[in-house]
Amino acid sequence: MISISVGQAMLRLRATRTGTGGAVPACGHRSIQGIHGIGGPTREGRALASRIAAAMSYPGVTKEGPVICTEPDGRRLQVNVAEAGLDTLTIRCLDWDRDRFDIEFGLQNGTTYNSYLIFGEEKTALVDSSHEKFRELFMPVLEEELKARGRKVDYLIVSHTEPDHSGLTPDVVARWPDCEVIGSKVCIAFLDGLTHVSMKTRVVKGGDTVDLGGGHVVEFTIAPNLHWPDTMFSYDHASQIMFTCDAFGMHYCSDDPYDTDLSLLDDHYRFYYDCLMKPNARSVTTALRKVKDMSFNTVANGHGPLLRYNVREMVDRYQKWSEASTSKTTNVLILYSSDYGYSDRLSQTLARGVTKAEVATEMMDLLSVDQQELVEAVGRSSAIVLMAHPSDSSEAKNSMGTLLSAVKSKQVVVIAESFGGRDEPVDQLSAAFVAAGLEPFSAPLRVKNTPCEVTYQQFEEAGTDLAQALTQKDVIAKKKSAMSSDVAKALARVSGGLYIVTAGHADAQGGAKGAMVASWVSQASFEPLGVTIAVAKDRAIESLMQVGDPFILNCLGEGEYSELMKHFLQRFAPGEDRFEGIAWTVGENGAPVLSDAIAAIQCRVVSRLETADHWVTYAEVTNGSVTKTEARTAVHRRRVANYY
């Protein structure tokens, strides 16, 4: 990557614009034919179409800031500026080395925090600020872009208040105290509690607009639970850009500001959806229904590349995935307290575990939920998950009264701590549900220390255990009816070896790690040397085998595998250490190597193919060793193919 100073960038930018540096390089020019509402017979329509065409053919990154190592451990931060569309810039804060983000165990390509400047003829709007770690980089760039145009921030549109998108709101307000902060009702309430800063605010509802001049009329759509209750979308009718914050994003950091190469983005886009949006699939379909009549050519998201070249395909994926999730007959209602402790993150993690087992979830904020909507959600749910709410919240107490009066005796409940400092005691909450006729599914999930990877692993596994218990009878019945007896016996003749797959961050304190017995394993390529492993979607280890993740394929020896098999086939409690009592070392790639395996093959996940109930994981072999040269790999033979 070439890093240039701000001064150099400005000279290069001026040269490009004036033509002294040669022709403006084409960067994915897009035809605007077929875009509704513009390019018609009127002079205004033709003029607007011409302006949009010019914006869509503009170069990608117009200003690349220097890479700065401001983090204590030397991690790299950078701010780039790029054209997002007509009269619109994106200021992208690149966090090149961030390796963890909320509930995701690991990020292989860092992440970005995207902000946007819309320059109307009369007013200027900033859509979202950035993470406070970028204060020394973001604010000077923002000021420079505004100063170059003789502008100031007239409106700060806050899509939602999670700190990675609103962390610099106080800085923006302090610099431009006359700017009006625009957000949903819940958003403005959250901002007041988060910042304790006096500011001019405007609460907007769905369909409300703000006119920046020159056709830049920004229309707001309330889209709660994507993935916070305060979220809203903003649509600029002039540029036809939809600003969506977390929705349609991904954790992927690159110089390219756009979705130029989908092959690089597919896995990250899907993993992001599965972690953050799938637990809110009902809210996704609702939001898409609200904006279906808005013709947008760009999705300006909050993380990762903007969607410019594959908008319809990527939006359709959200629709397809969410409709499939909401069609499930079993539903779990998950209640959390927004902006309190780790309630939102831990609940999202637990929800991810539930959805891995193909059970639908519905997430609601106990502090802001409509009471009638809460009653209706309880009525369509088989189980309730409750994150401990702040004991001093009158809103939570009101919602708890509604909840306890609406539950049914056949439902089960899971109670978990939020680690917020003022948690309602989980034992008292459990007692209240028992008094209402419900039986706890398990002992309350307790959080004794600041949540780390192991904590998130525990909550995800608790969600999967709950979902598996709710669907166990149906799953067994489906396996039995999946094939005829003759086919099941014939397919069982396809045998495989016996292996223990181990994965995770065994080399890191508090790092998550996991293991599973595997037999659906095969060499898949010579160059590069690769293998495939089928991993059930509801396996705990699945979250540790995403693209880029390392793992070890431990080969079990013929006649000497019974103890290891017995150990790893047992059912572990959520978060329980699967390696307790087992001899192992840390491999070169950071994953556990079993000392009693006859061979260990180090691998890195390259891609994943989705089937109905498994991920077929293709991995490149990076190293390997044999510890028992005379031993042969054990073979697994089955009587029928309905089971492993």
C-alpha cells in the first residue's frame, strides 16, 4: 500500500480534477438506465441523470491518509476519503489489524467504520461519526473536507448509537455547536444517556425528511433491531444512496471502498449476517418491506466496502436468508437491555447459537419494547431467554410484569447475567418464572469477569443446546425419513477415517477452543494441498472454523482411539473445557495438537460450501507431522447412513 500525506493527496486530487495529471481513471462506470424517477424528459431530470452518471464514474479512493500506529500494540489505523455518489463522500476509518469484534471470535481482515458527507446546495449532513480511537485522524480529515468547500456540519444524522458509529458525536457537536443531531426517538434518548452533552436534537419518524437543497432530500426509515433498537435507514433521493449503518455490512478492511470483487467478500458478508442479522431476521424482512419502493443504486453501510456494483444481489441475499429463518416453526424470544453492561453482546451471541440449530429468534429490548408487541412475541415462542436487566429500571420492571403475565407453562426459560453492575439477581428472576409455572431449561448463566472469548463461547453453546432440545424429536424423525432403508444401508458402505478436529486460539489467554470427532474427511487437492471436512451447522466448533481460521486434523490410530473417542463424544456443558484431562500442546498455528494422535495436520480454512445441514469446509494444509510411523489411521464403518 502506498501511503501519502494529506498535502500530497490534495495536490494529486487537484491535478486529477483539472486534467493536468492525465485523464480521470475510470472506476466501474455504471449505466443509470432503468433507475426510476430520473433521466426523464424534463430538463431537471436530464441534469440530475448527468450528475449521477458523473459521480458513478469517479475514481475510487480520492485521498489516502498515512497509516498511523496509534494503538498501544502497534496496530495500524488509517483514514481514506472516497466518492460515494452524487455530492457525497465517504470517510472510511480503516482498522487494519482489529482481530475481534463483539460476538465474532476472530476477524481475519480487520474492519472499517464508514461515515458519509452529503453536500446539498444549501446544507451539509454528516451521516454517523466514528469510533473514538480515530479521533486524532477523523476530525482533521472531516474539517479539511468541509473547509475545502466552505461548509460546516449542519446536520449530524445518527443511524444508531453503538460507540463504533457514534463515539465522536460529542466531538462533532463541540466543533459545530449549531448542528442539529437527528435520530430516532430511541436513538436520541440513548445519546442523552451516553454522552451527557447538551446538543440540538430532532426526533424523526418513518417518512420524515430533511431537505439539504439541490434535490438532496433525505428520507428516514425506522429499522429497529438491525441490530440495536434505535437503528434507522436514511435515503437520499438525489444520489439514490441508502445509508444503512450495520445492515448489509461486513468486517472486511481493504483499500477498495467498493464491492468490486465479490469472491473476496462472500464469506465475510455471510458470517456477518449470521452473527448480527440472522437473530433479527424478522426485523430484516420488515425493514426491506419498508424500503421496497425506494430505488437505490448504492448501499452506504457502516462496515466494510460500500455496495455499488452488486446491490440487488446482496440485498436479495438478506431477503432470502431472512425469509428462510423466519419460516421456522420453532421460535425463541430473547430479551435484553440495550446499552446496559454486556446484555446486548451476550444476548446476540446466545441468539447466534440458537440460529445455528435452525431455530428462529426474535430479539427485543426490555427497556423500550411495546408491551402489546411483547405479549404477541411471547405467544409465538417456545422458549424465553432473559438477560438480567438493571434492577433500578422502571421500564424493565414494567416489561417484566407484562412478560410474567403472558408466559405459558409449556415454555422453558433461560436466565443469564449481563455483567452490568446493577443486574437483577438471576436467582430471583428464576424464582419468578417458576412461580409463573415455567421450568428453567438450565441453571442461570453467570458472568464472573469481564466477558472474553470463552464467555462468548459459553453463551453461544447455551443457545445451541436450547435449540437442539426444542427440536430434538423433529430432527430425529427427519433423519429417519430422509432415505429408504436400502439407501441408508448402501450409503453406509462409504467409510471414512477417524479424526479429532481441534480449533481455536489455544495460544491466547482467555482464547476459545473446541474439538469434534470427524469422519467425513477427504483429501481434496494436490496444489495447493487441501482437504475437505463436513461440519454440522450446529456444531460448537463451527464458529471457530470460519474462512482464515486455523485448525488441526488429528489422526486417530487403529486399535488405540477408544479413550479419545469416548472423551470427545460426551456432551459438554456450555463453555466447558473440552481438553481437561487430555494431553495436548499448542501447534504452530495456535490450535491444539493432541499428544496421543498418530499424526497432526495443520490447516487453514480457505472456503466453505453450504449444504442443508452442514458446511463443507475446504482447507489448505500448511504443515504436518507423524508421531507414530507404524500406526494406521482408524476406519469408521456404519450400519446405516441416517446417523454419523
